Amino acid sequence: MQNIPELRDRLPLAREACVLLALALPAAALSQNPTPSNAPTAPSITTTSTLVIVPALVRDSSGQLLHTLHASDFLLTDNGVAQHVSLEETEHQPLSVVVLLQTGGAAARQFPSYAKLGTMLSYMMNDSPHHIAMVTFDSQPEYLWDFTKNVADLDDGFTQPDPGDDGAAILDAVSQGIDLLKQQPPETRRILILVSQTHDEGSRARAEDIVRSLGENNITIECLTFSPEKAWLKDQFTQPRHENAPYQMSPDHPPIMGTFDLGAPLSIALKAMRADTSANVAKLSGGEALPFGSKAELEQQFALLANHFASSYTLSFRPSSKQPGFHSLQLRIAGQPGLKISARSSYWATDPSATK
């Protein structure tokens, strides 16, 4: 297993990457073992948004998924201009999938939950042709398992992850995943599955570059997220707390053992106020962010994600405007304002002259 080279020299600092994302809202076949990331890679496929893919989930007022809609039921606007949409058949469409697995920071508590991710992924892929890769990350992307058709080839990464440092560079990992997926054939359904905490810590990737890359390459991000704050608080009540010094209320009373460190909860509370990076990235691309706090909850949420993955609509349209740059999308259902829609909210149109 070999390290991915550091991204720090090629990605400028973005101190408030998660905030920028919130504002923005609305390989050739390789070996089956982890390989050095400094090995030569296939040239990237440059895509233009002549055909824009819009994944969408539709629920009724009770939260049940709707499966009976037709292309004519959807009203889609691109920068406010109505578009003609088609409904794509994706049941047997080939899948290109990259799993981004956090191993740094608070992720060590989740390692037991990771063990069955391979089984869950196999269930999600079902009978569709697929190939899948994985990147683990802490304060930077660390290890790469190259694309394989056999999910079992990734099992060592799921069952025996290497603990990382204190970082959780979600945006840097997403950037790495996008780079891998955009080398895959454009006719495949490109999916990033991010298993991480909710908020970014330490990324140097620029949020605007992530927005652009997602939009140019028709990539959907699905997130399974844990809360470091909740895990920490749970540990305070379930684990011995020998690290805190005895608290002396007064000289006339014996010291109190095993107290909370009052400075730590304050720090954690402040971190919790940061933007939810994972959810913002998922929403931007048309995916979902589902929380988990235990092995059982991860399995339940992954099963739910697999069900949503199979039940989602895949719309497509050819933009009436050729204007390059960021485009905002809005999707509604004709005559049914009470339905809840989760859909891709933007794309990026490439200037053809810039690719020559």
C-alpha cells in the first residue's frame, strides 16, 4: 500500500471552503492492489455540458418515493429558462464508483462500522456492470485502491483501515475522487460515495474548483456521515475518563474524580457550528447525505441509499443556452406542488474554445 502524493503544493488554501460551498448552493484498467499514485495516469476526458444529467428523487407528502412519473411531468429551468427534458434508462447502465473513506480524526471510532462496506457496495451495484476504486484520507488523500470489477479486492481497506492523523480533508478527497472519475468513459454513471464526518478540517482544495469539476463531469456524490461531536459525548458517558485532573471544589471537600473537561465541549460546540460540508457537496450534485452513529445505523442507511439509488430518476437535457460557466438548475413537478424533490442544483458549461 503506497501513499498518494501530497496535494498541498498544487491546491491553494481555502480557509472557508465549506462556507463557500454553502454560498455556491442553491483510468484505464489498473491492478487490483493499491498502487503508487505517482504512476502515469491516463489522460483526462474533457467533457462539455452538451448533455446535462440531472439525478432526482421525488417523495410525496408522507415521504414515500414516487416511481410513476414521466418526462412530461418534470419542469426544469436552466438559469430560469425552461428546458426540454428526457428520462434516461439507467437500470443496466455501467457504473464508475469511487469510495472516499475517512480514516483520520474522529473516524477511528467508526472503523468497526466500516467492516461490511464491501458487502453493502455489492448489494448497491446489483447486476449493473461496474468498476470501483477507493481513496482513504485524513488531512490529505492517503491511499488508493485502483479500479476493479471485484468489490472484494477492496476488503482489506474496509476491514483493516490504517488510522490517520487528526485531519478530515473532505474537499481534498472529493477533488481526488473527481480526478479519478473524469478519466472514466463518459457513458458510465459516475458516483462518489463519501463516508466521513460532516464538516471539513484541513482541505486546501478551492470550493469553486470542486463546483466546476462536479458540474463539468456529471458526477453525483452520495454521503454517509457521522458526527464527531456525538461520538465524543458518547465516549464521555461510556468510557473511563482518567485524563481529566481531579476537580477540587473547595479545601473542605475531597476532589471529584472523572469530571468533564469544560474547555473541550465548548471547542466541540464551536466546530459543530461550521457548515455541513458533506451535505452541501451531496446536494450540489443531486445526491444525499445520510447520518449514522453505529454499525447497525450505517448498514440501515446504506440499504436506504441503495434503495434510493435504484429508485431515482435520471433526467437529461441539452441546454438551450451555450453560455459557458456556472448554471443554476431548478426542478419542479407539473401540477403537484406538494411533492418533495431532491435533485442536482447546478452544472458548469465549458467554453469549447478553452479546450482547443
